Amino acid sequence: MPTDTLSAIKGLARADRASLSRVLSEDLFDAFPGIESTPGVCGGEPRIVRTRIPIRQLVEARQTGMTESALLAAYPMLNAEDLVNAWHYYCGHSAEIDRLIAENQEAE
């Protein structure tokens, strides 16, 4: 962050800094590091960054009993942090991912 921006923030009244903090935290509430959704990539489904591996696919594998070790062996481009990010995303978006799982199973 540019120093002039930091200086401007520090120059705000305490109540204004608190308001800014609230707005920023609300804006970032739905941000999940390591997860992205891009129209046209994997049907726009949330996926692990730098891959084409949808969160849905990892959750499905986990629900069938696949261990994290097995997932990391099956997807060597993933690391433990990617799986942690996927599980956190699922915790916050289980209805969305469960719907995607159901739609995928119907399409098979």
C-alpha cells in the first residue's frame, strides 16, 4: 500500500478509521485465499488458483472417503494449504458446492 494512502488512513479520526475497517472487512468477508471463480474456466465453478481443479471435485472425493494424503498424491500440483483453503471455502459455501455436486452427478 502506498505510504500516502497509509498516511491518509492514519490521519482519519478514530471513528472514521473504525468505519473504514468495518467496510473493508464486510467487503472481504466472502474472499477466500487460494480460491477463484473465473467465467469460462471450469464452468465458472470455484476452483483452486493456478489449476482447473474445482472445489466440488475435491469435496466429492473427500465425501467418498479419500484421505488428504490420497488427494495430494492424486493431484500432485496441490499442496496441503490448497486443501485447507478448499475445506474452508466449503464450510462457508456448502449449499453452493452441494448443489454443484448434485448437478454434476445428474449429468453423468
